[in-house]
Amino acid sequence: MRQNWPERLWLVRHGQSQGNVARDAADQAGAHEIDVELRDVDVPLSTLGEEQAEAAGRWFQRASAINSRRRPPTAAASANSTTGRRAARAGPT
């Protein structure tokens, strides 16, 4: 049986989340708890994380435009989290 595997597999982590920002604030304050009311998988990207996700999308488009042998991704899979889904949808606006 012939396998139909992709030629390339790109792994991209989501951008900074609001949870990352809250964790850093807790660390700086010496707090033992992170001030986040949502479940970890429901925490959205921070403003910086949104910018990082958009930049990743632009990079994929630019890389394929510069090098005709590099095609943009044809599929995306993400973790079942708010940040993962948002990063998978990233692209220029």
C-alpha cells in the first residue's frame, strides 16, 4: 500500500497567550497563583500573540512566493485550544 505523506511538515507553536502574560506578571510579583479565570485551553492570544500569528502566516506566504519550489501549506492541524485554532487560521489581513 502506497502512503501519501507530505513532502514537508511544518510545526509552529501558537503565539504568546494572555495566560503567558499573566504567568509572567505572577512571577514578577512573587505570586503563587496565576490570575487567569479561563481554562488554559480557552485563554486567547495576547496582542503580541496575535501579531506573532499574523507574522507566521505572512512568512508562509512570502516563502512560497520567493521560492517556487516551496508551496504554501495545504492543510493545518491545531491543538483543540483557542490559541492553537487562532494560530492555524493566521494569515495576512
